[in-house]
Amino acid sequence: MQKSHNKLDSVDTEKYSNGTKVIRKEQIDLCLEVTELQKQIDKNPFKKSVEIMQKNSNEEMLSKKYDRLFNKKTKEVK
């Protein structure tokens, strides 16, 4: 996005000025999304993540999750 931004910035017309604003808005939105994701990562330290992974990897839990997912997909198809 930075290359596009630089190219648009170097041309001084109204059309490209609007394009620059759109690119900047998109960059801000992506930065906010990355910040939120990083907060979620920081909230769950490695030890807790391993516990969640082990809990979610047993056969019974996986089968329940599969059943829920499969039911949702069949409902969407109907």
C-alpha cells in the first residue's frame, strides 16, 4: 500500500488526492485490526494457549465442534 500511496502523493490532482485518502483510511483500519489481534494474543500467554489447544484437541471435543460446524453448513445450504 505504501508504494501506491507514494505514487498517488506524487501526483497533485483531485482524483489522486481522493485515492490517497482511501489508502490512508484502509491503512488505519488494518492497523487497528492488527492492534486488536495483538491484544488478544497478549491476553492469552503461551501456557494458557497450550492448555486451550490440549483441551480442544481431544476426540470428544473435536467431534462436538465438527457436529456444530456441519449442522451450521447444512442449514446454510437449505
